[in-house]
Amino acid sequence: MSDETQRPSQPRGPVDASLIPRYCGPATFARLPRLDEVDSAAVAVLGIPFDSGVSYRPGARFGPGHIRASSKLLRPYNPALDVSPFAVHQVADAGDLAVNPFDIQEALGTVEAEIARLRSAGSKVLTLGGDHTLALPILRAVSADRGPVAVLHFDAHLDTWDTYFGAPYTHGTPFRRASEEGLIDLERSMHIGIRGPLYGEQDLTADGVLGFQVVRSDDYENEGLQTVIDRMRRRLAGPDGAGGPVYVSVDIDVLDPAHAPGTGTPEAGGMTSRELLNTIRALVGTDVVGADVVEVAPPYDHAELTGVAAAHVAYELLSVLAVNAR
């Protein structure tokens, strides 16, 4: 068969759960092939077991493995979005990136270089964390070829504080540094799920200057899911409605501790997993250029509640990327 008539090979998908029990088989996300087992991947799932930037409970360095273990029950077809995310294009597990747990600056450099390498090979990257410090080097790599991007940030916390104990690079500061470095679109970025006490009113004032609008967790109850989604899509479209690249960052503590107890800084009054999944599905049609799911800390998890929630969040993000690629 000539090159002109050859058809591209079908993406290699997950292990067939009807032939191999879910508790067997490869320890990859959704039992997908490893990146080194395929020629290339449209989407690479990368684990970064790093939690040296946490300010309260440690343990997120074990998050990537926990999310992968909790992803074994995922199935190939997503009826909510009418897509088989692993059949549209190749998705592969890129394994875990080894980063220095004692030198945060070195770790940030390692992460930025690896994200840039995967992107240069043609892969969008879905990162499994790890703590939220990781968002900064990822945004550095993404903005290097896409320019400033809208950051859609799901979290209980703003993560735009200046320093902790004088340290500028922590899991509570990545989006302040990103804004200062010109990595984010100041007119299209948004936090969703914010709640709980702050250090002072100035936290919100400074956050607005850094380029973010805020959807509070209570807004889901007071305004309704569809209203929140409409606000999100208007913000991502920008003042001129033209839109642009979007980076999605999901701190699992955006969920109420009833849905996600296994995290380092839990806050009462959070979103339900159903609200979060439906909000992510509404990203279909936006130019999502990368994403992360972070702050899963399995030492505090119970019955894999947090791991399962994180795995489904990652699955919905992969589904959005697949729908957008069709």
C-alpha cells in the first residue's frame, strides 16, 4: 500500500476490562499504554510526585500513583460528552518525573523542561500532582509557545499570596508569580470554588489586580450551575469574545472534604463532584492547551474517595480534549 493510501493506525487504548480484571494489568492511568509503547501521543499523562511546596499537611507526592490506582474503574466511553476519549487520538501515560525534593528551584526547572519537551513532541500534557507549586513551571512552558494563557483555576484557595515564611515559591503562590512573569491573560483568568477565611480583605483586592475574577463555592448554591458555567465561558471568551488558549488547573480541595478528604488543606463548604465534573464538561469548544489535577494526598484519603474523584476529573479533561480534537 502506498503512503498516499495508508491510513493512520488506530490509537492504542486501555486494557480490555472484560478480558483482564481491573485489579490486574498495567499501573498506568486508566490502564492506558505507556508513552514508550506508542509512536507518539496527542495527550501525555505525566505524574509529578512533588510536595515540597506545601504549607500544611504533606503527602501529595504520593498523589500520582494514587490517582492512577483509582483510575482503573474508568471505562472507554463517556456518555455525558458522547465521546470515547482514548479512541479519538492517542493518549499515553508518560510515567512519573523525578524532581529534587530538597531544592524547589531545581525542581521547577526540571518540570518546565519536561513539559516543554513533551509539548515540542506534539503532546498536550495532563499533569497529575503533586502540589500546586507545579502550576508555575507548567505555565512557563506553555506560555513559551502560546503566549499568555487564560488560567481557569478550580480551588478552595486563591493561590495568589506573595510568600510563606519569606519563600516566594510555594503551593500558595504560583499564580501571583505567573501573573508577575506575564504568563497569564489578565482579562480572561478566573478562580472557581473559592471559599473559607482569608488573611484579610486585601487578599481579594490584590487578586483582582493580578488578573482573576472569582466564582465562590456558594455561587453554585445561590446562582445555580448553569449561571456559573455561563459566567465562566464569558470570562474565557474575553472582552472581545475571541477567546484564546486556556490552561485548566484543578486543586482537588475545590471539592468539599466529604467528596475529597485526602488533601493537604481541606476547607468546609466546597463543591460537589457532580458540580465540578459538569463545569469541566462545559469547556468543550474552548482551546484547552493543558491541565493539571493536584493536591491529592492519599495518607488522608478514605476508601479512595479523593483518588476516584481526581481520576474522574482527569477523565473529563481528557474527554474535553478529545471532543475538541474531533
